[in-house]
Amino acid sequence: MGGGIDNRRSLWDILGTAPTGDERAIKRAYAKRLKVTRPEDDPQAFQELRDAYEYALHHAPRFAAELAQMQEEPEEAAHVVLPEAVDELPVDELPVEAQAEAPPAELWGVINTPPPPPPELWGVIEIEPAGEAASIWQACLEQLRQLDAEPALAHALRDPALLRLDVREEFELCALRYCASDGYNSALRDAVFAALGWNSDFSYLARSHGDMVRNAVQRYRADQSFMHFVEFGRNYPGLDCIMSHKPPSAYARRLFDKKFTRQLSELLSTIRWHHAEMLIYKLDIEQFERWEHAVFSKRYFSQTALASCGLGFVLHFMLAGVISAAGMQLGDAGSKISLFGFQALAFALLALQAFRWPAPLFDKLQTLKDRTHERLPALQSRPGLLQLGWIVPFLFVSQLLFAPGPDTALRVATAAALCMLAMLAFAANRTLLQGLLGYTVGVSLFASIFMSGEGPGALAISDSMMLVFCLLVLALRTANGLYAQCGWPEAMLPRWRAAWVIACAIGLTALQVHPANAMVVGALLFAWACVGMLFAPADLRWKFSWPLVLAPAIAHFLLAGQVSGAQSYTSHTMTRLGAVLALAVLYFTMLHLYRLYQLSRSQNGLS
């Protein structure tokens, strides 16, 4: 543990400062030299600098005393009386000090100064903390080959030399250098953070070794984030693509899935803004940026293609329904032209929407939407009010279908209005009509088309299809909490349900007792059933929906013979539809109230 300092001159040359006994000056000189003398660059020079610093700091009081004595000697020399002059002066004229302490004449040629310390002591340090700490840390790394990280570190921390604060500080500095560099053992690094308390506080190291502390902590957090994603990778769809180190082109087919791409975009944003350390130390930044460019770019998804196909069919059947209501037929050639033409138009429209072209038009639409929200702040706190924009006109138009025998012009106007309302409903609920719900709506539309084609007096295609479409959208929309989104008071909801149930029971009874007013009662029941959807969230599970299979039979039994033959078959069908819808909503309302009652009975303190 001996140092390499030979004399006082070499000590100050190593530190790069003038001889001094000021501890602060010694520390400043050491810190300045430490910036250009790195242990990883020149271990021998760093060890020599550390020896000089420890020795100068240890002997600073003695250096201060010697320098002060050297500054006083010239002043005393000015007042010294030479021996020859003393011989010539009488004794009574000598200074008082000279009279009291006058040495014998034979000693005037000898200067009484304390002997200097032996030269070899200038390079000797009792214990060198940096070397001792380095040897303990190396022993810990060697034991790591035979033991686990925690036992090896615990054995090193039990070394008696670490009881000295300076050795302990140097040991933690060795551990910090290890954790801040490449090639570390993650288990040992975690044990060091836990044993030395770096998980909660490392401010005392950050004051003098800020860069190394920053690197060590960032690497520690990067490993923690990486282990989190590896352990819970099943909760992050698309993580395997990012971790595979393959370009996005290798997953081109999966990127056409809208759901997968949206989940992948959320994952990329999470890593970018919440796990930046993992991005720097564990991932390839260039590859990560390629993924961001591929995911966040505008794309035509496979779901968009399916929606384009469905929209083309809807537009075709709309046109066919309106022409049928006017008493005309498209013919084979006209049907093919209409079908393929609307398919092409639907693909073009949704492609423009997917790629946001032309961009100025979409920017203006977004600006108009923002201005609307600014002028109508109630829409921000009550988004459900936008849904009433198509529901209220839908209820009004649907009442026209209950007329006994509307003329051709009114029939065409009603069909066109229902088509427009269906388009508005689709535009307002695009996110709702995805996946299984979209397929359910499509099956219902085609089922309504085939059902409406039976019988000469059945509903027109446009009426039945658009009516069923709007009813399905209304049911799905209200099942997601339209009442709450409109901002209406929740405390009034039980009263509204009770009032609706009573009025619905009265309407069904009136339909049975007064058959002469069946059309009026049927129209009111249809509108009242649509309003009741706001109060009874639909449950489409099979074990709760089986009574709906019996609803048409029940309605047919109630209406059998109650509608006069003078009324048209179309009006008869609409009246039956109103009764069926009212019974279905009544069932869901009673089921919902029964569940609330069971919940109140199972919990104490509720009534």
C-alpha cells in the first residue's frame, strides 16, 4: 500500500499546484487534475494522483505550519543582533530577551531548528483507500464466478477495511464505475443498488460524480423497463415485432390490420415517452424510428376495404328502394351498373378519408369542427346530444310509415329521408359499428331485405332496411350509455323507467281493447319504444335474449283480427312492428330493474 511520491517537490508537481496547507486548495487541485487523469485511461497516473492527494490532505496541518514559519523567518532576520555587535555592546544595553536568554558564545554559530523529517516519509501513506477499495471490489468480482450476486456482494461488504469512511467511499465509487459502464452483470448491479440504497438516494454521489450516476441510473431503469416488457409481453400486442430487430416490411400484412396498428402505435408512444432509457440502451433507435414512420403514416386498412364493400351495397339498395317506391324497376343491366358503380364510389370515398386527401379540405373540416365545439361548449361535456341530431328526425320520419295509404310522392320522400338518416347514423357511430357489431348490422340488413320481399303488400326495401338499420344503431348506441352522455340527471333515471313501463303497459292494453285506433296506438308505441331504449341498456347475450324469439308470436296474437281489413297491409305490418319493439324494450327494462333489485338485496344498506 505504499505510495509512489519521492519528495515534496514531486508531490506538488503531481497535484499541479504550489505548496500549500489549505485543504480546500488541495481538493480543488485534485478535482482539476482528476478531469484529465481517468482511471480507465491511465491507471498508474490515477493511482499516483490519488496517493499525492491523500498524502497532501493528511499532512496539510504540518504543511501550513512550515509555510507560516518560513514566512516569519525573514522578518526575524531583520531584528537579529550579530554576535560581533553584541560583543561591543555593554550587557546593560542588550535587549531584554538577549539578557535573559543569551546563549554561550560558543553556540552563536549554531541555529536551533527542529530536524526535518526523513526523506523516505514523504512517499509513505499509512493506508491508501483507493487501492484497498479496488482490491475488495476485484475480490467481489472473482467471487461472482462461484457465488450468486447477493452473497458475493454481502461477503465483500463484511470486509473490516470498509469500516473506514474513506475506503467505503472509494468502494462505492468502484461500484458506480462498474454500473455505469458496459458489460456489467445485471444481477450484481441490482444487488448493489439494493444494498447501497441507490434505489432511494444517491445525491451524495451525484454531487461529485454526476455523469457516472446519470449513466448508472439510466442503465438500471433501462433494464427494469426491459424486464417489465419481457415479463408482461402478452399485454403489449406488437412487442414481438419491435423486439425482433426486423424492418416493418417483414410485417406488412399485419400492418393492414387496423386494430393491430392502433395497438402498436400506443406501444410505440409508451416506449418513446415513458421508457426512453430502454430505447437508448436496449433498442435500435434507427429501427424504432422506422417503425414509427410505418405505423403513424396514413394507411388503407383491410377493415376500410370491408367497410367500402358494405357501403357500396347500402348505397345500391338505397337507390333500388327509392326507385321501387316510385313504382319503377332498375332491370338487370341497371342493377349491375348501380351495384358496381356504388362499389367504386365507396372505395374512392373511404380511400380519400384514409389518406386524408385532399389535405386542405380535411383541415377545413377539422377547423369547422373545432369552431363548433367552441361555440357550443355544452357538446364537450354532453357528447350524447350529437346523437339526438339524427334520432329525433328518425322518429318523425318513421311516423309517416304508419299512414294508411300514402301516395307515391310521400313514399319516395319517406324512403329518401330514411336513407339520409341511415347515412347520418353511420357517420355518427363509425367507431361503434366495428367488428362483430358491424357484421351483426350487415346480417340484419340482408335479413330485412329478404323478409320485406315477401308478399305484395310488404314494406318496400328501402323502408324496411333503413328502418331496421336505424333501430339497431339506436339500440347499440343507447346500450353504451347515451342517457348519461347527454348529461341528464342520474337520480331521475328510476322515475323515468317507472313512468315508461306504465305508459307502455297502457299502450299495449289500448291496442288490444280499441282495435279501431290501432294505427295511432301503433305509431305511439313505436316512438315510445325508441324513447325507452334510453332507459333500458340492451343485453344481447343469448340467455337473456331468448324471449325476443317469442315477441313476434306474442304481437301477432295480440293483433290478430284487431286491424280492420280496410287498412293496408303495410300499415298492419308497421303496427305489428311497433308492438314487437315495445315488448322487446319492455322486457329489457324489466330485466334491468330486476338486476338492480337483486344487487340492492345482496348489499347491506341499500334499498
